[in-house]
Amino acid sequence: MSSPPFDFDYLRGLVQQQSAVVLGADKKYLADLHLGAVAERAGFSSIAALVEQLKRTPLGALHIQAVEAMLTNETSFFRDHYPFEALKNVVLPHLIQQRQKERSLVIWCAGCSYGQEPYSVAILIQEHFPELTNWNLKIVASDVSGKALSRLKQGCYSQLEVNRGLSPTLRDKYFYKQQETWQISDTLRQMVTVQQLNLIHEWKALPIVDIIFLRNVLIYFDTETKTSILRKTYQHLRLDGYLFLGGGETTLNIDDKFESIRIDKSICHRPRSA
């Protein structure tokens, strides 16, 4: 949809207000790429007309649609590989040993978008730790976007999406073909608990967690928001638990309650009092 100029600064403010994600002035292309469809579905002739309507009306469903359309949902199965190797070779074996009596384990994938990360964790467990399926195992998948979580619940992925990170062997074992898409197995879908969660709000519904994947999420926030999120992360992570951040993210100079440790080619973070 071609569009006359629109107030991108308003959109940046709306996104930050609702999600704490900071969009730079150079991110206008996100609005150009994604808001045209939102405007068209809502009956507006242009993005500019949509934005003017958003500015005139109280916060509602249309505002949330606009915000969700501009949030980045870049993800893939077994993204970056090395954190999953650390999970398989060190983290899960250690925690399985530590939790033998209680036989309970909670893994949280925060900001998980369309679900490739939590489903990757589920596949890894099925492949290498099938004994955990007899434990009280909970894989929590959360995101601020209801649209993204709807896709996660469906567990339906395009050919391109399954090609990114999945071997043909794992694809054929845990997915089945439906015309042009791939549907994840019910076994994996039942392993994942879906929860809509805005990281800048309270996390009251979230249990205490053994492993947290908060990967490639903090990069979108300002320092104050990062500090707040890491403080809540510390409060929800067990003292012998593990936190995985993205390759370009760190707790250094943000929260001193964590220490960084190297596991082969991966870096993870643990509470200092562990």
C-alpha cells in the first residue's frame, strides 16, 4: 500500500509505551513493511490514515495490532546452536542430578515469538532426555504478542521455517506435512505451556524457574528496562539455575547478581549466590 507521510515518532512512542521496545528513527521501514496490511484490514486507505485514527482514539485493539505488527519476530529452530549444546551436555545433566528427589523441572522461553525455541527445547528433551517426560516437566513459552502466540499454539510452519535449523531427520520425526506447511506433532505441543506475558509488567503468574532462555530480547530495551527485567529474572530463577541470553547480550554493568560462565562455545549466567 502506497502511503503519504505518517507520524513515525508517534508510532515509536506507542511501541515503547506498550512493550518498552525502543525503535530507532531508522526503523521506519518496519512500519512501511507491516502496517499497510493492518491499515487495509481495518478499512483505512493508507498507513497515514491509520496513524491519525490511532492518535485520535483511546488505546484499544487497533493500537495493539499496530504495535504487534512492528515488533521483531526473527527466530529459528535451534538458533545459534551452541546454547542448545550447552543445554544438552552440561545444564540438563547437572539439573537432572540436582532434582532427582523432587523430579520437577521448569524451563521458560521468554519472548519466544512463533515458538521455534520452546519446541527446539522439547525436541532436545525427547531426543536426549526421554526420562524427563515422566517428571513434572514444564516448558513455559511466553511472548507479549497474542498474534505470535496464536501461531505457536497452532505449531504450523512454512517450508522455509522448518529448513532453518532443523535436519530432515528431526523434521520428519516431529512434524508432518500438510500441503505447503509442516505441522508439529501433538506430543511436542502438549509439552509446551503458552502464556502471554509483557516483560515490563508483573510476572505474578510465572513460577520459579530452573532454566531461562531470554535470548535476543534485551537488545530491544533501554538500560532502565533491562535492569528491571534482569532484577525480576533473578527473583524467578532458582539459585542453582541457568540464564541464557543472546550472543550480543550481557548482564555486565546492568545487574551484578549474575556471574557469567562459559560452557564450551556458549556463555550463560548464574545467580552469584549459587
